[in-house]
Amino acid sequence: MLGLAFFVLFTLLWSAVTFSGFVSKTFLADPWMMLTSGLRLLTEYGFAKDIGMTVWRVLGGFVIAAILVARFHPVPPVPVLSMLPALMGIDRVVATMAGLK
């Protein structure tokens, strides 16, 4: 609900600033112009195909990375990483128990 309220408030403020002429359209286009330009990009200039190709490449990169991680295990499993702080301090515990410190 808060996200929707922010979006509505932002759009109202943007509309008020641009449609009133407070800010020149050279510096900040109004929401209607942005909407029509975006739709024209999607329908007339094939922008949807470009977006699809970009998403395909990103997903392909994630798949390749997942395969490489699964194959070569460059990061130790999480339980080993979580035990490192305890293992790094184990010498102090042993020394204290032995009465050396």
C-alpha cells in the first residue's frame, strides 16, 4: 500500500511540476509524453524484442554461473564457513583449559 501511495504521490508531483510549466519540457518530460513514447518504442521500434534479448542473456549468465558453481565448488559449503570463527578461536579455549593462559 505504501509503495502504491508513493507511486501516486510521485506521479502527481511530477505532473504538477511539468504540466504547470514550472520545469521546461526540455529538462523534464511530462508523464503523458513518457507513456506515449514508451508505447511507441514497444510497438513501432521493436523495443520489446530488445528487452527480451537482454533478459535472455542475463538468465543465460545466471545459468552458466550456477553450472560452474555446482561443478567446481569455488565457495565452501555454508556449514564450514559458519564454523570458521569457532575454529579460529579454538586455540585460546584449549590454552585456557590447559592453564597456559
